[in-house]
Amino acid sequence: KKEENRGSVEFQIVSFTNKIRRLTSHLELHKKDYLSQRGLRKILGKRQRLLSYLSKTNKIRYKELI
């Protein structure tokens, strides 16, 4: 692919998705790690806001990402 711009919305969404996967696997082992659960919820909210922003501004890029 082309060179990734770390500030782009797509790159941020992909990096948040990777963080979510890592935190989810961590929380499967450590069920009472409430601080990580809070961090996971915050990242989920950020990713959701970015996805809604992308869907409003550029439908084509949103469809490619999903």
C-alpha cells in the first residue's frame, strides 16, 4: 500500500483496533483489572467517534476501511 500517514483517521482507527485486540486478550486472563477495562472503554469510544466522523465526511474511505 501507500505510505501511511500516522495522523490520518484510517491509521488511528487501525491502531485503536490493534490496541483493543491486545487489551481484550489481556482482560481474558486478568478479569479484575479494572483500570485496563476503563482504558478499553475509552479507546472504544474514541474509535467509535472517529468511525462516525469518517462516515459523515467520506463514505468511500469509510466503506473501504470497514
